Amino acid sequence: MDTHMEDVCKIVNQMEIQLRTNLLLKDGQIQEKKLWENTYIKHQIDRRNSKDLFSIRDHIRGMVYAMLSSGIAWERVEDSIDVSTGKIKVIDEAFHQYDPDVLLTCSPEELSDRVKHLHCASQSTKKQMSGLIHTNIKKLKQIEKVYGSIDTYYQEFIDKDCSYKTLIRTLSDSNSKDKMVEMGEALNAEYLRNVGYDMAKPDRHTRRILGSRILACSDYETVPLFETLDIAKEIADKLKKPVAEVDYILWSYCSKGYGEVCTVINPKCNICVARQICKNSIQS
Ligand code: SF4
């Protein structure tokens, strides 16, 4: 690892400390639900490390959370997050606790209306619900039937490529028989992370802060998706943290309602722990 990446690793540690001691406070109290250890992701990674079995319901929940998070600010459902599991109760209820057979009797419009009612809908919701009901759940059921579990099938790809990229491509490529509808590479990475596979969610915030104009971990201003996975892994290995935790720290540092330091408009460079190495700060 070069010295610049070593500096970035130190900065990520400092970001975490600042988030915990300062940025995630509300009325002087830490916002428990926003701490890494209370997130749904962390619970799923722990489950996978304990060799827990993931059911088709877990997979559908992971896919639904990924689909919905792409269009909404998580704050809208914050009150409904169960701090002991990280699950979002109102969404779980709206989706019939992810029972595949019950969901297959629902119409996409019905699910879409439920999502709208929770103020979690985006322009893509209707298409996503259609993809979920008409294709994706059926594919997951078929995989489970043939292989015994969805993870058994996914493991075949992970055994060949432990970076998860082959599995992500398999679920994303339009020419693949395993293509999940309305799920591109970023959403599939998020879905897989939501079922405990330890990887980054290549979000616009993470791709921007790691990019050439800020932390300069890449030659690109917006880091390409798969390169983001590699950079987050490199930092995580050095810090001996889960990759998803490193990703969560970087994302929280940028996101509205979380750290809100490295925002696109009006970044708070004066309080930022990265300002000594940040390209944007040096230039401004
Ligand atoms: S110094 Fe400013 S632009 Fe750079 S990482 Fe910090 S907040 Fe973002």
C-alpha cells in the first residue's frame, strides 16, 4: 500500500471517531440507529460470519431495501427502524414479511401504492415492483428449488471470483439468464451486501469522495463501480474492518441526516478531518 492510501486509511478512522463523538449527535444524544453496529447490514454480516442460513425471505428483503433506498432518504423511515435488528418494520409489513407466495398474488400497482403511502416511492417504484413480482421473485424461487438455497448457487460464482464482481455481473447483465430486472450493478451490490456478503455499496457519495477531486484514490472523478469495491476492500483490509463498515463510514460522512460533512453543495471543509489530504480543499 502506498503512503497516500495509508493516509486515507488514517482519515477513515478519524471520520469514524468524529461521526461517533460529534456528528451523529442529536440534542446531545448519539443517534443509536445510525451507528454501524445497529445497522441492518452489520447484523446480516454477523449472521453470514456465523454460517446462519439465509432464506428466500431474507433475499427478497435485501432486494426490496436496495430498490427502495435508491430513491429515498432513509430518514423517512427512520422512526420505524428496529434498533436491535436494523429491520424497517413498516416496509416489512407492507411487503407481507417477504412471503414469496403471498407477494406473487399481489399486483405491482398494489405494492407500489403501499410504498407511496409510506412516502418511500420514487419515479422507479412502479417498474421495480413489476420487476420484483413478474421476474425476480420467480427467479429466486427457481434457484432455491434447483440448488436447495439461493446462497448455494451464489457460492459457485464466489468460489471462482471472491471479489463478488462475477456474481454481480451475473445478476446484472442483460444477456445473463440470472439477470434481476430493474437491478443494475450498483443495486445488485447493495442487495448482496444486504444479505451479508461483505462488500461496499458503490453509492454516488462513496464514488465521489474516493474520486480524483477529493481523496484521490482513483484517476476518475467518480470512481468506476468495480474500482470502488476494490478501494473499499483495500482500506478495510488495512484497518481490519468489514468492507461494508468502511463504506458506511465514507457514506455517512457525506450523507444528509448523517455526518453531512462532504456534501456536494457547501461541503464543511473547515471541520473536515480529510482537509489536509483532500484535493478539493487544497485547491479551494
Ligand atoms: S475537505 Fe471538503 S471537499 Fe474535501 S473531503 Fe473534506 S469536506 Fe469534502
